[in-house]
Amino acid sequence: MSAGLAGPDLSLLAAPMVAGLLVLATHVPLGIEVLRRGIIFIDLAIAQVAALGVIAAGLLHLDDLGGAAGTQVAAALAALLGAALLTWTEQRWPEIQEALIGLLFVLAAALGILLLAGNPQGGEHLRDLLAGQILWVGWGSLLPVAILYALVLVAWMVLRRLAPSGRFAFYALFACAVTASVQLVGVLLVFASLIAPAVATRAVSGKKRLAVAYLMGATAYAAGLGLSLYADLPAGAMVVCCLGLMAFGGIARIKD
């Protein structure tokens, strides 16, 4: 039977869906906190800085020396430096912190473009970092990410109890989560996973909000991946659209 008659193979979505659920596991609670603190674009900024670390690792051939671990370390160091910088700016100029976060994002994006200007595959590399390749995520790459996310969630629960207003600790946790997420699903999907569920559930209170946000995020991922496979369209962009529509739908319900 031909592929057209048989329809799309849904088993292809298993690993990408698990990857999406892993991203949501950390990004939903962190996104609710980001919305509460009013630093909406921190995820975009830290994600872009982590992506800059990935680009630098490629140019320095760190992937040849340490494989994926070399790239991961470079991305993590870049993200932690970004976290340290944002901690300092929040202490120094808290009234313009959101503007400085946006500025860090565009600066990291511009530097990435400049670093890849002489690379024949530079445009494709930038597109992959931005939109991601979630549909091609393999099972082998998920276990290390799951372990990292588990550690981030444990650290987040401890931080909320012991130092709920801690600046650098929050930014550092953010950097660790985003470093893995960018390489897994791309910058755009990282930001959408963080902000969309938090926005869609802002009228829900208590522990129920977290559960509803997880459910809505998982539904958007499932819908986006399914539509992308059926229509043969980029998976990351389709999931971002579904998350965005979910967020606007949540806002509309709150207004009504």
C-alpha cells in the first residue's frame, strides 16, 4: 500500500511528543513565574544566547573534540553568562530590565548572524536553531535531557521554599533548562512553550493552574505535531502556531 493511501505514520510522532512533554515539564512552571515577575522576554534572550554558544562551539570545532557534550557545555556557559548579566542589570537598572532583556536578545541574534556570515550552511543552521527540528528528535537524545530537567525541577522547588526572590538562582535555573531546550526544539518553540500556557491560564489560581497549563500545552503539541505530519509542514512552526492560538483562546475566555 502506498504512503498516500496508508496515511501518515503516527509512530513518527512518539519521540517528538515526549520531547515536547519534557520541555513543558520545566517551561510551564518557569513560565508562570516569568509572567508573575514581568520579565516576559527572558526566555527569548537566554535561548538566543544559548544558541550563540552553539554557533561558537561549531566554529571552534568543539563538537569534534567533545562531541555533543562540547556543544552542550559551550551553550550552557553562554547561557549562564547571560543569566549573570541579567542578574546584574536587574540590580543596577530594575526599571528598564525588560528593555535590556530585549536588547540582549537582538544583540545575541545579530552576533550569531555575523559569526555565520562566511559559512555556506549558515542560513540553514540559523533556521534550525530558530525553528528547531523537533520532528527528527531521536529517543537517544531524550534521556540526558530528562535527567537535566528533573534536576532543574527539584532545584526550582527548593528555590521556591528557601529563596523565592533569588535573582541569579532563578536566572541560572532558567539558563540550564533553556540550554537543553534550544538544541532540542529551537528558540521559537522554547519561547512559546514558556509563555503560551502561562498566558492561557492566568485566570486560574493555585495548583489547578499548573495542571491546566500542562494539559493545554500537551494538547497544543499533539495538535501541532499531528497537523505538521498530515500536511507535511515544519513541525516546530506548526506547534508554535497551536500554542499561540491556545494562548489567545485563553485570553478570549477570560475577557468573556
